[in-house]
Amino acid sequence: MTAAALSLELQGSIAIITIDLPNEPVNKFSALVIAEFDAMLNAIEGNSAVRAAVLISGKPDVFIAGADIDAFLEFKSAGDAETASASGHRMMARLENSRVPVVAAIHGACLGAGLETALACAYRIASDHPKTVLALPETQLGLIPGAGGTQRLPKVVGLQVALDMILTAKNVRAKKALQSGLVDELVHPSILREIAIARANALAAGTLRGRNRKKLGLMGSLLEGNALGRAIVFRQARKMTLKKTRGSYPALPAAISAVEAGYQGPATRGYATEARLFGEMAMTAVSRELIFLFFATTSLKKDSGVVGASPAPLPIAQVGVLGTGFMGAGIAAVAAMQGIPVRFKDMKHEQVGRGIAAVRAVLQDRLKKKQITRQQFDDQLSLVSGTIDYTGFGNVPLVIEAVFEDLAVKHQVLAEIETVLPRSAIFASNTSTIPIAQIAEGAPHPENVIGMHFFSPVQKMPLLEVIVTPRTAPEVTATTVAFGRKLGKTVIVVNDAPGFYVNRILAPYINEAGRMLDEGVAIEVIDRAMLEFGFPVGPITLLDEVGLDIAGKSGAIMSKAFGDRLQPSASLGQVLASGRLGRKSKRGFYLYDAAGKKGGVDESVYALLPTGTRRTELAADEMRHRCPLAMVNEAVRCLEEKIIRSPRDGDIGAVFGIGFPPFRGGPFRTVDFVGASEVVRQLEAMNAKHPGRFMPCDLLVSMARDGKRFYPATGKPV
Ligand code: NAI
């Protein structure tokens, strides 16, 4: 017998049901929990002394975090998943129609099936606390809400708000939830239970009714109150979804259809449609890949970064940042956002002032978006102080260096700071191209030197590459990884080599896009092909964004290290030589207005390219596969060379660092999906056309020969 998730306590005529899954950090929904709910409802409905109930969580900061995702792996067919959804429907209907009205007392994460449970309750109270967030995140896993969410949510918050919540999967904070009618009441967390009991008593006495239906404004009722208006809303939602995702995420249109079915005929039709579509979506390759990414990020969070027995990470209570430029300011901002004091150092007072102003701008943006309060803004900004000498660095346990990309400057700051820092302090470099071992050369404590490669803009990009050398001490790695995670980053640990991992696999992808330009393919055609593959921006747009000078410098380093295979395109060199730097100079492959807003292709750039203004077209298959194939081959080579430690890290790095299409899972998942032998065949065909650059790497060839995969074909992928 496993311990029960639900427990019951009677307070007068009120049943207080506490959900607290034993041996689990969060509450999750599963077939077992549903069975317990059934039994609990039997018990309280059968007890005539019970007149109302409260559902509350026993976990500190979680109400119910959603369904147990492990259980999704057990579905063998769409029918299995449909049946699971239908059993969720039955339970929610029992809750909704019970003679005992239930008050949901929500504190902490109320997600997915958790919110669907709350929606089936008669009244919802949320704690006014930053940890309280409500969402239906199923579409992020390639699924649709399966326990009645597509049916009950629109009735509660209105059609447009519901579609927005379901399609974006976004978190709704407590205050916003009150405004939209998602919850009926907001209270201080300390009185949540007490007020919930009072409201249950009022429900029992018939003196309170949940709002349970949002009052729509005039425009809202015009649109949502009649079939014609709703048809416009649904059409618009489908159009927007298609435009944004190019049809790559089938759960989005499926969710719209499920919501729509709820308005067409009896309620049973809506629920049946939801269950059917939930079943269908559970079998899609897209859902499989998105669930893989969920498991991969979860397992990465538990990874210390050290192979074998891992030393405990040291606490990092403050951090020093050298260089207050673009990256230094971003790093300081994310540290301050986590409540970590930052000591800034640059060469001149103006530069320090500019750095602090840049941190302020990042925090101000969060304040404007209501992500932080005025008080938090003031507190976080006050954590950042600056100097032009090294005062205030005497007790700093970790310094992140973000000075110019110049080995001599990096050596100079390392030599200077070594005399100031405590003996055990970690020196982390944010270099994008210089090998960490070279930076560590000559350092008195090379075991304390490590790479922390952040991506720009630091406050937005989720990935952090931690780079270790053979000399980096394990406790330095464990501490740096733990600190990166504290900054909210997804952290992969990679070995020291030119380009590390992310820039290494980006290089051939960008080079191939450039070579297509060399051959005369139109700029927008190349970008469109990669948008259609699923990248968030096209490679030529990316070049403009990163800066042609930076791309040129990195391209030169990569071709020096890896020879002809990673030789940059002639087009990039020629456009760069003309003085165009991309967006920052407002001159690149695209046009930019005075405010830096991107327009169409700058046709005048073609005169700078090898084929001049003469345009050509490539076969559709080559357009679609050439850049991604080059990236995938290089990613597998990185695994072969032990730059990355696992396919999991390689997939996470590509998805979170470059925007490799999440619905494809990453380069290694793509190989498994397509099959190693088919990938080798495609590479060989491409190599015949473009000799030398597409030679399949040894690992791919041997996997193709032996019919192997990177991940197990069934069960939990990582
Ligand atoms: P930046 O030019 O904006 O900032 C560099 C700052 O370092 C300047 O404020 C400069 O005054 C300061 N500095 C130079 N010498 C110094 C010294 N001896 N002591 C103290 N401060 C000194 O450069 P950015 O873009 O912030 O790059 C910094 C580092 O981050 C480089 O190593 C770069 O390769 C790396 N990086 C840059 C990325 C990007 O997208 N810009 C992405 C990832 C890494």
C-alpha cells in the first residue's frame, strides 16, 4: 500500500481535504490520485454532517503542479490517452456536481490538471503571493488540456482570455487571475485556510455563490456573446497561430477546435472532442519531442556538472564582474535579480556609470512589465556597486570576467585580481572564442579558472555554457554550475575547444547559409527556408543581429582550428569588408530605420556578393536540409570528440542556445527520428555536391552501420 495523497479533517460541517503526495516535492495528478478523489468524494458525500469542503495543498509552494508526465509515456495509443482524459472528465464532473460544494484554496503553482481541478470547484481563493501562478501549460508539451480545461476555462474567464491562456501556456499571477475572474477572491497567504473555511460555510448556507462566469464588457459581449462574433474570434486565433508557428505545433489548432466544440451543441460534445484531441496529440512526434525536452531539462537540473562523486558546491553570496560593457551589465542584472550583490569593475568612472545605467534599464523593463514591484526594483538596483580599482573584491568568492575579447587584456585582469581575491576564489571568463586553458596559462591557481559563456541578451537567453579545462577543480565546476542555475540558467558543461559547443555547431550552419548567398540564392529565400524548418530567425537575419564583425572574427577562429570544413563564406567577408556591421551600424543584409527597426532586404547588398545581382534557385530539398544537416553533423562530431558529455546536453544546448526547433527535440533527437542511416545518406549526397564539408562524422557512420540510436526507443528518454 502506498501512503495516501489525500487526507481528510472535519471542522464542523466542513470537510478539509489536504492534498500532499508522499515522497514527492510537488503534487501531481495521476490515475491513483483520481481514484483517491473518488473515494474521498464518496466519503464526504456519504456523511450527512458534511455540507461543504475545502481543497488545500500540504506542500509549501505548490497547489497542484499538473499531471504526472511520466504517466504520459505509458500511452501506447491515442485510445489510451483518450481514456485517461475521459476518466479525468468523470472526476471533475463529480467535483463540479457534488452535493458538497468545494472551495479551492490555492497557494503556489496551480498548473494544468491543478487548475482544471480548481475550475471544477464551486469557489476559488488564491493567496496574494508571487509564488501563486495559474496556467494551462499543456500546449508546451504538444498536448491540449485534457481534464476539462478547454471547456470550463472559457466559461469562467471568457473566450478570448481563455484562448490566450491555452495557446500561450502563460503563467497568470494571482492579481491578474482576480481581474480576469479566474479566481473569485485574493487573500494574504496566512489567512488562506481560514477564509476558505468561512467561504465553504457561506456556500453551505447558500449565502455565497462563486462568480464562475466572467462579466464581459460591451466589446467582449459583442464578440463572444453570439455565434457570429465567436466565429471571428476562432478564425483570428487560427490565423495568428498559423502565422506564428507555421503549422509546426498541431496542439495549438487542436486546442482551438476543442474550445470551439464546447460552443457547438451539448456539453458532452465539447468534452468528447477534448478527450479525442488529447488522445491524438499524445501520439504526435511533436509532443514526444517536447516531453523529451521537459525530461532533459529536469534531469539537467539535478546534474552537478561533475562526472562521478561530486563535491558540494560552495555558497556564492556575492559576485564580482569585470568589465561593465554589454555582457557585464547583463550578467550583473541577472545576479541582482536573484538578490546577489554585485561588485562591478571597469577602467573609468564613466564606464562603471554606464554599466549601472544598463542594469537599471534591464530592471526598469521588468518593472514596466510588472514582473517586479517598485520595492524589488529599488532593492535589486541597490545590490550593484562599482569601482575602478579593486576595492570591495577582497571577499568575493567568484569573479566573472567580461572585458574585451583580447587574450592580453584577459591575462592582465587575471594577474591584477589574483593579488586581491581570496585564495579559493573562482575566476570565470565569459569569452566567446578564447580557449579557457589559454586564459588559465600563467595563473597561479589554474584549477580555479573556468568558462561561463553567457549568451546575449543575458537576461533573456536561457542557456549558460560552463567550460572546463583538464585542470579545473571539480568543486570549482560544481560551484559554477550551481551558481549558474541560481541565476535561472539552464547549464550545460562542455570541454574546452574552439567555439566550445554552441558556437561550434552554429558555424557550419551560418557558413552554409553564406555559401548559398555565394551561389546566388536570395537572402529572404534562405531566411524563409530556415523559418520553415522551425528556427526562430533566419541565418542571414541572425548575422545582422550578432554583428558581421563578431561573426567574421569567430568564423576566422573556427576555420583556423578546423580547416576548410568550417571556412566562412565569401559573401560574409565581402559585405563585412564594405563596412557593413549589421543592425548595430544600421547597415547589413537588411534595411534598418533610424530607430533600428528591421525592414526588407537591402537590395544594394547584392552588388557586394560574388554572383552580383544575378539570383539563382536551389532544389527545395537542398534549401531545407543543407544548413541543418551541417549543424547536426557537427553536433555529433562534438559528442565524438567529447566536447559535450551526452546527446542530452547537445540537444539542450542547440535548442536553448541557438533556437534549434524545440518540436524536433534537438540535433540528436533529429538523428534518432530520421534514422542515422538516412542522415548519413543525406550527408553523403550533399557531400558529393559540396565536397569536404558534409563528410559524415565517424560516429554517425558507425551508428548507421550498427542501427543504433542516441536515446532509448521507448520509455523515459533521459
Ligand atoms: P564590451 O566592449 O561591451 O565591454 C567590454 C568592457 O570591458 C568595456 O566596458 C571595457 O571598458 C571593459 N574593459 C576593458 N579592459 C578592461 C580592464 N582591463 N579592466 C576592466 N574593464 C575593462 O564587450 P562585450 O560585448 O560585453 O563582451 C565582453 C566579453 O564577453 C568578450 O570576451 C566577448 O567575447 C564576450 N561575449 C560577448 C557576447 C556578445 O554577444 N557581445 C556573447 C558572449 C560572450
